[in-house]
Amino acid sequence: MFVPLVSNSHPDAHRYKDQFWLQLKRKVKPAVIAGPCSVESEQQILQIAHEVKHAGATMLRGGAFKPRTSPYDFCGLGEDGFKFLKRASEETGLPVVSEVMSAAQVELALPYVDVLQIGTRNMHNYELLKEVGKTDKVVLLKRGMSATVGELLQAAEYILLEGNDRVVLCERGIRTYETGTRNTLDLSCVPALQSKCDFPIIVDPSHGTGRSELIRSMSRASIACGADGIMLETHCDPKNSVSDAAQAISPAQLRQIILDINAIAETLAARDTDDEKNLVEAR
Amino acid sequence: MFVPLVSNSHPDAHRYKDQFWLQLKRKVKPAVIAGPCSVESEQQILQIAHEVKHAGATMLRGGAFKPRTSPYDFCGLGEDGFKFLKRASEETGLPVVSEVMSAAQVELALPYVDVLQIGTRNMHNYELLKEVGKTDKVVLLKRGMSATVGELLQAAEYILLEGNDRVVLCERGIRTYETGTRNTLDLSCVPALQSKCDFPIIVDPSHGTGRSELIRSMSRASIACGADGIMLETHCDPKNSVSDAAQAISPAQLRQIILDINAIAETLAARDTDDEKNLVEAR
Amino acid sequence: MFVPLVSNSHPDAHRYKDQFWLQLKRKVKPAVIAGPCSVESEQQILQIAHEVKHAGATMLRGGAFKPRTSPYDFCGLGEDGFKFLKRASEETGLPVVSEVMSAAQVELALPYVDVLQIGTRNMHNYELLKEVGKTDKVVLLKRGMSATVGELLQAAEYILLEGNDRVVLCERGIRTYETGTRNTLDLSCVPALQSKCDFPIIVDPSHGTGRSELIRSMSRASIACGADGIMLETHCDPKNSVSDAAQAISPAQLRQIILDINAIAETLAARDTDDEKNLVEAR
Amino acid sequence: MFVPLVSNSHPDAHRYKDQFWLQLKRKVKPAVIAGPCSVESEQQILQIAHEVKHAGATMLRGGAFKPRTSPYDFCGLGEDGFKFLKRASEETGLPVVSEVMSAAQVELALPYVDVLQIGTRNMHNYELLKEVGKTDKVVLLKRGMSATVGELLQAAEYILLEGNDRVVLCERGIRTYETGTRNTLDLSCVPALQSKCDFPIIVDPSHGTGRSELIRSMSRASIACGADGIMLETHCDPKNSVSDAAQAISPAQLRQIILDINAIAETLAARDTDDEKNLVEAR
């Protein structure tokens, strides 16, 4: 029988010493990837990097190249964005994740970022998946806006086939008829994915809801259903974010959410331990 | 400005002495409505009623009249089903919820059930909403399979306008392109609804996922995002359930889920208390 | 093997003498059901009835009871609406179709209307389907706003099982993520339904698009893909329609559309005849 | 006020002498793009090219690089595929359209193909849109599987901004909850797009339905609602097509469809002429 690589991929912990990779596959403390939608300036990214670190984030995000539905929207600072992210990473010790949209951008990003993000619009861009599959970077693969769970896993297979087995999957909301939220966050995909692969699973409630007032509740739910971490658009001045202002939260709000999810993770770890004990005693 | 009734409906706790209504609007311990898809026989419903009570459920569910997509599927025991539910309620002390689909069925149900359920196929059945609005029973209104949050609230308004202000809203999954789950559970509607009304909000992960192995994770997530309770199809012998076998869980699995959600509810209540203290100190 | 009634239902032309029923199952000239969303007054419905007849319509529509998402919207004139429709029918000779939403409304409608319409919100209301199945009226069954083709046929089965075999199916657009149109008109369901049953198939481009400027094109397409007729919201003064103003057309526009679809129907009938000739010659 | 390029783009007929480009913007006779899903061998593409030309097609399609959801499916012959298409074009005089998925593939395709196709998975791949915008080839841009009409136009804007104003838009079905067809063909987007831009609009009923038995009806409907042409997967031996066998039609079926749509186009052209005459007389 044919067995796809995704189904038995257990990335070798001994091979990969990066602390952040080990953290992504949650033990107790969930990974928290925070930062602005776009890198707007060196000063902006340095300030927010320090603030999200202080709030408890474990990784920094920020867009250097932004995929925009309209070509007239702000498209990012390009290579400079990567450089500013690198500087922020060096100052804070936080690993850095940023999106790439073409082979040329992959090459530009390599010296600067720790995790290459494939955005929702490019999940089906198989040529790009092959490109990041040839690198030794961790790849954060976002679910296509109308992709099924099966298609997300098949997209990951394109990366694995090129030799890169460090893939992180990210649920970020799917497109439905509901107009009250920007997308519909499909949290049931978290346990559904975990039943089929061993990759870390991250949830992005910022894009998943598009409404900052719903993000705390959905972050709690993400960790409760078993996600290994969350990804949150965070801005020092949310209302004045150059892009996606409606879904950005402040570092103070981030802090509250991190306390929430750590508490939930501990509670559920204790519950799972109880369950195992009971199973042993029942034998 | 016009203000719909849903936006400022605070059902009077003094007026309604029923313990189960007070429980529905969660303080710490979430409501748990459990029981089979269909009442199959008196013996079956009595047995499961005792088992779900023992597992910690706070309310019993069971279908006497079943809406079936095909007229050739099992359509329920009818009035006998209500009688068996009543007997199970008397033996266990659990209040009973059961679905009605017409004015005639409402009348039949009144002597036997505590909560009238309006199913997903009838959320837009305004004549039926008016009928249950004329009763003094609690109404559990399920979201239509492709209804928006706004439409769910407008459906509730039909009930309130007839004078009945005890409405419980229930998210049970919406219809999307995803075929890996029976429906897509839209948990972000929980905080979205809570921002607009004061009704208790229940989540039904059984219909929401249609897959028993995902129900525990999604029950945890439901309570974590703020739902007041969950509704779970529970069967003494899940594989031999007459209807919806793929999504039924056993009383033992129910027990584990109840321990999970109680732990999460306590953890988050403590977190919310911390937050309030910090706010007071910060003044 | 189990064979549902829908798959071999060929209503007996000898049994049903009503001219309009024979017309619904198109030979060459498509059926055209036209009239306002709501009956607003006797004078209004009489005037529009004469105008749509003059334009070439073969049946009159008009709502006496209107299902409204919000209980505060205009809900129709009730029984008076049926009476005014009857009068308009007597004056023009056009048969009349109007929606019913409960058993009580079915009884009220019987003396006045020729075709009982089940609206999109009630396609899953099985108790109502049984009620109209017990009458001897033609039933126009609209597809649920997120119903599959298979579910529409199973809903029809509920009517047939009660003994009424004169069902007309109506595509009226389904709910999707697209916001540019009110619904997404799924015309491929027309040949898909015709491959599985022998009922007349009607398309409603008014609700299907919600935009009056798209209705002419979609009416042409409906007949081109094989529908037996179309249903169009027509108002003497579209902009001042009490309900659904954005999708109403004028009698003059209706006239153009009827000329279009008659021309397409003749052209395709000639094409089909050519095909058959070629098949015979090829033997 | 800001005016996007798409809204007033009237590609200069004098500048572009290619007969096929003029045909794409339909006068009376619709464009017909036919050919196999994948180029399987030189012999296969030469044979089908002659057959579709004989049937009346005006352009040849065939995939050299195939985007496949699973990396294990047949991914095309690559550059050889382009060469075989070129040879087929030279033998038959039919212009050739083929898909490209990366900047590298665009370069490979330039010497061989007349029209560069951007597939549904890459409509949001803005880097690729910019690449084809820099060429002087006609670009056939397929709608993303869950893209809105507005997003399709914004994707076209990316191409126009690079200086290439010869864009053809293609509706190929959108993703919905309906499982009876592969996608849901959204024909109302044809008049909706025509109200906002002047690009030729093509419909692909093969992918739009995924069922060969529905293609004839939906081809008729496509032209009836105003599309400038259709794109049909055609195979000499449909059942043995290497990919997408369920939706391929034979050259004989193609012939019937072309006769159908030409007849509809003539009929509607006559209707439109009548309308204009009446308008002039009415003055």
C-alpha cells in the first residue's frame, strides 16, 4: 500500500537542535508567534519585538513582502524588511518567521529568517512549495482559504518530497457564506490533522476571525482543542497599523492571552496525565 | 433608534426558579446535555438516562420526532417517545429536551418535556417559532445549517415577540465545502453571539463534527471559548445506535469530557478573577 | 433494489386536464411565472396581473404570507392576499401561485390558489411537505438555500409519499461566499435534476441573483440549459416595491425576456430535431 | 477618484492583428477552445488537434505542466509538451493555450504558445501575474476556486499594471457545499464581469461541472448568458484520458455543442438587433 510521507513523518529531534523547533511541537507551553502584519520600519519592528518578547511570545512574525488582493495596497518593504527582522531577532533572541511568494524571494529571505511562511494564497502554488522544500528552513504552511484538510496534507507532501521534513501547518480560517467574521475558523481541523500527521499545528485567530475582540476567546479554544501554538497579529498601536488594523491586538492584550493559554495547557496536561494513570490502574 | 428585543433580554432569575435554567447560564460549571439521537425504546432511554447522570450530565436529550432527510429513515416513536423521556426524567431528576417540528407536536410535547428544541432545518420556520414563543417552556434554538449569526438572532426575536424570553442558542456546525467533517463547527460564533445578546449559548460538537473521535477536543474548545454548555449524543452502545452512529459517544467517554470541561471552566474563571483584580489594582 | 418515487414519477397527462400543468412541462414554449414579491393591495395585483399577461406570462405569482428574516419586515396581507390573487386570476385567466408556511395557511389557500409554493426556508420542513402532499394542488418546491440536489429530491419524495405526484422543482440560487450577488444561481442543477426525475424544473433568476440587471442574461441561460420555465419578480414600479426592490423588473423588461427565451427554445428545439434525424440516418 | 485599469481597458484592435484575439471578443460566433487536459504524447495531441479543428474549434488547449493536488499524479511532459503543441498548431493553424505555474515556465512557454493560462490555483499568485504581465502574450486568467468577482478583476489589474492589456477571464466553477458536481458553475459572473470590464469572458463547463453529461447543457447556457466562448476538455478516447476522464468529451460531442452554441449566438444576435431597432423607432 502507498503511504504518503506526511503520515509517518517524525522530524528527528536529535538532528534539529533549534530550540524553537522543539518548542513548536508543544509539550506544555504553547508556541506564540506574534508581531505586526507588515514590517513598517526598522524602529517599528524593533519596538514591537521587545514588547512581544516581554509579553511572553516565543517567536516574531512580520511581513516583508505582502500579498495584497489589490496591487495598489502597501506591498511591504521587501529585502529591507527581512534585514530589520534579523536585527530584531538578534536584539531579542526571538526566531523570525516571514512570508515568501516566489523562488526569488526565498533566496532573498534565506540569510535573514528562521521560518519561511507560505501564505494562504500560495498553498496550491506547487512550484513554490518545491522551492522551500529544497531549503533547510522550517516551513510554516498556511491552509488555503478554501482548501480541505486532505489538500493541506498533500501540499505538505510537496515540501517533504524535496527533502525538507520540518513543516508546521497553520489553520487561518476558511471562506464560507458567513459575513460576520472575516473567515470561519475551522478548529476541528486541528484534531483532524493530528490524527493523520505528526507536524506541529498552529492556529491564526487574527486572520481566522478578522475581529480583534474575538481573538482572546478563539486563542483559548485553539489551545484547548490541542493546537501546538497560536499566531497573533500584534501592533504597538493597533488602530494605526498600515494593514489589517481591525484584527491587530496590543502587547498588553497579548500578555493576557498568553497567561490564558498557558493555564489551559497546564490544566489539560494534568487531565491527560490523570487519564493515563486511570488507564494503568484499570489494567 | 430601533432596538431588537434580543439585545437587551435579561431573563429574570427571580421569575424563573427552575434550577436547570439557572445552570444553563453558566457560572462555573458548564451545562451538559447528553442522551441518544433517538428514543429507541423505554428501556433504552431509562438506561442511558441513568448512565449520563452518573457521568455528570445535567440534562437529558432524546428525539421523539426525528426530522430525516429521507422519508424512509427512522422517524422516531412519536408521543411514546415523549412519555419515555418523562419517565426517565422522573427517575433521574434530569430535565428533558426534545425536538418539535410543528404546532401539533408542540402541543403533544408540553406535558412531557422541559425544553423544546427547534432543529437546524426549522430555524427559518417562522410559524413554528411563533408557536413555541407562546409557551412557557425554555426553547433551545439551533442555528440553521447555513444561517448567519444575524439570522439566528432574528429567529430568536420571533420567539421573544410572542412573550417567551427563555431562549438558548445552539451552534451545531455550518455547511461548507469541507467534506472531512459532517459540518464545520463555527466556534467563533460563541463570542460573536455573546457580544450581541445575553442568552445562554450551547455547542453541539456531535453534529458539528459528525466524528466521535473529534468530539472530546471540540468540547474542550467550546467551553474554552466561552460557551455555557455542550450537547453530546451519547449512547450505551454507540456503534448500534439506530441513527447517527458515527457521532455517538459512550457514557465513559462523556465522563472524561465532563472532567475536562469542568477543569477548563475553573481555570478560566480563576484567570478572569485575576484580570479583574489587576484592573482594580491598576486604578 | 429500493426505487424512490421521484425516479419514476410521470404524472398522468390524461388525469390532469389543467392546461397550465401541461405547459409547465415544456414542449417548446417555456412557462413564465411573473408577478410581485408581495401582494400589496387589490388594485396593485390586478394591474400587474394584466400587465404580465400582456407581456406574455403564463402564470401569476404573488405573496400573501411572506417569510421574513426579521419579524419587523412586511409579512403580507394574509388571507386577503389570496382573495385578491383569485380575483386577478379570474380577470386574466392566469393560474396563480402563492407561498404557504404552515398547515393552517395551506387550508386558507386551497380555495384561492392553483399552485402551492414551498419556499426555500421550508424545504426541510417535512411536516409542511406532508400537508401539501395531502392536497390535489400542484406544488412548487423551491430548493433550500444550502440544500444539495439529492436533498431536494428527497424533499419531493415526502410530497409524493402522501399521494400528490404533481411537483415542480425550482432552483433559486444557493448560498456561497460570493457577495457580489444575493445568491449563486446553480444552473447545472437543471440537467442534473433532469437526469434523475421527470418533474418540471423552473429557475428563479430574481432571487438567484438579487440584481435586476443580471436577470435577462440569466433567464436566457436558464432556458438554454433546459429549464421548463422561469419565475420572475415583476412590479409595475420596481423601485417602489414594498419588498425585494433590487431584484424586480418591469413588465416591459419582462416582455423582452419572454421574446428572448421563446427564441432560444425554438432554436434548441430545432437543434434537437436535427440531432434525432442524424441519429436515424446514421442507423 | 481612483479608476482601476480594468474598468476602462479597451485593447486596441488595430494594435493586435492576431485573428484569434479578435475572435475571442465575440461578435457572433463564439470562441471554442478545445483539447485534452494533458498533452500525453506527440501523436495524441496531433490527432486531437485535427479532430477538434474538424469539429469547429477555434483554439487548441493542452497541459504541458499540470498542477496536481497530489505530487504523485501525472504532472505533464514539461517542455516537450509545449513543443508538441506548437507542432499541432502549425499543422492545423489553431492558436495554442497552455498553463504556466512559475516564472521559469513562462520563459519556457514563450516560443511555443499563443496564450498563457493562469490556472485557478494561481489566481492569487501575484508574482506570477506580474511575470505574464511583462510578456506580449494573451493571458487567460482563470477565476480562483473561491475567488469573488472583485478579486478576479483585481488579479487582472496586476497583469495590466505591467503593461499587458490582453487578458481573457475564465469562469471555471467555484467551491461550494454541493457534492453532486465537481464545482458549482457561477454563470451569473459573466454578466456581472461584463458590467465592470471589457475583457473577453470564457466559460469552462468541463471543470465547472466535472461531469461530461452536463457539459452540453452548460455550454448552451454559457453562450446564452453572454460569454464570448467556451473551453472544453476534449479527448479522442475520453474514458482513457490520463487525467480528468470524467469530464472529457469526444470530438463528435464537441461538434454537436458547437452547432448548438452557434445557433444560440445567431438567435440572440438577431434578438439584440430587434431590440435596437425598436429603441430607434421608439424615439
